[in-house]
Amino acid sequence: MPTLPSIYVFNDADAMAPALAEYILQAQAAALQRHDAFKIGVSGGSLVANLRKALLPVEGVEWGKWQIFFADERLVPLDDPESNYGLLKKDLLEYLPEGTPQPTVFHVDTALLDDALEAADAYEKVLIKSFAAKDSVRLPSFDLLLLGCGPDGHTCSLFPGHELLRENVAWVAAIEDSPKPPPRRITLTLPVVTHSLRIAFVATGGSKAEVLKTIFEEPDAGLPCSLVNEGARGKVTWFVDAPAVQGVAIQKKEWKSPSL
Ligand SMILES: O=C1O[C@H](COP(=O)(O)O)[C@@H](O)[C@H](O)[C@H]1O
């Protein structure tokens, strides 16, 4: 089993989209063989536009079987421009053609936006219900996590050097001092992220090149994305465009379409 992440580089986001779609459809097929649902966790940010580009043109997405959870969420109203749920709805789900079976989307409890701890506990209970009781399951196994990578190397709302990186009991944790606004958020914890069956990072644009250099060339710097690469050995795939890895020493892989 390979231990390094697989890194696929494309000229631009348009060229990346079909490969990302194929990868997601492979994960969907594997999940639907295991159970009658596709349980995924998604980030917000630039990922969502890339998902729309990838998924809208293709057939075979069984939207009605998707159970979508948030890898992290900002504690703001769902219609706030900062909401990851709001972004997913506006930039992806509202584009689904009329009559498409809708995915089940698990958003944060909006009654708890002022209390990050309560909001994290409540979202953990949602996971416990969806993935079986915490007593019998040490960690939930997402079929797929689709993650972004911030320009500082954060992923989910796990920020470089933050104490939350050491959280190893909770499935979902509260953060009140996010260095990127808004400060109050909830996030999946690192053990939950690395326990997922597959993890894909999507990073595009030259603004990511500097941090990708650190992530891949200096993994010991311990940036959150490097910790995921390390902790989820062999299960991590990166989809990037050429500007995002300009000047970064990586071992690229060539995407082979399963349809060829
Ligand atoms: O704050 C956040 O930022 C990251 C990265 O966003 P990007 O726009 O630089 O890709 C995102 O993955 C995370 O979900 C979000 O809450």
C-alpha cells in the first residue's frame, strides 16, 4: 500500500474537474456497495466552486443517496455569506437540475450559534446517530472527506499550532479563536479526519504555492495538512492545478481515467 499521498496536477481547474468527478464517483460506488448511502464530509471555501465544476456536468451522481456533513462550520446564520452550509447550498446544491433527488445535508444547529461547545457537542451527536453509537464505534468512518487547504496550511478549522490539533477524544471540537474570521467555529478533529476511508484535498491557484511547498517539502513543520497526509497514510489524494504547485518538489502522478 502506498504511504505517500497521491498528487495529481492539472493545467487548471477546468482540466482538473473531470478527474475529480471520476474520483468522487469511484468513492460513491465503493460506498454504495458497503451501505445504502454515501457519507461525505465537505469543507467550505474554494473547494465548493471546484465541486460544482466537477459534478454538475457528469452523470451517475446519486445525489439522493448522499449524506453531506461539514468538515467544519463557521457559527453564523445559515444565510450569512460566511456560512459553509450557505456556500454549499448557493454554489452547488441550488444548481442541481429540477427534479434531482436531493442529498441529505446535516447543518449545524442554528439555536446554538452563540455557544461553540454546545454546537460542537450537538453536531457530534448528529454524527453518533448517523454512524452508530460512539460506544460501539471508536471513530466515525466517512466514505470520503473533500477538504480545502488554507494559505496557512489549515484544513477543516484545524489551524497551525493550535491546541485543537491535539484533541483526541472529541469527534467534533469547538474553536472560539480561529485566526481566520469568523472566530467561532466547529470542526472535525484530526483523528476523525485521518480515520476517514478516503480523503481528497483540492487546492487551486498560485496563492497556495508557498504553503504547498511547506506541506510537501517540510512535513515536519507539522502544518495541519501535513498531519493529515501523515496520519492518513495511503488514503490521501491531492487534486491541484499547476499554479498551486509552481516550484514545489513533488512526485506527481498521472490521472488515469477508469473509462479508458
Ligand atoms: O475557513 C475556511 O478555509 C478553508 C480554506 O479555504 P480556501 O478558500 O482557502 O480553500 C476551508 O477549507 C474551510 O472549510 C473554511 O472554513
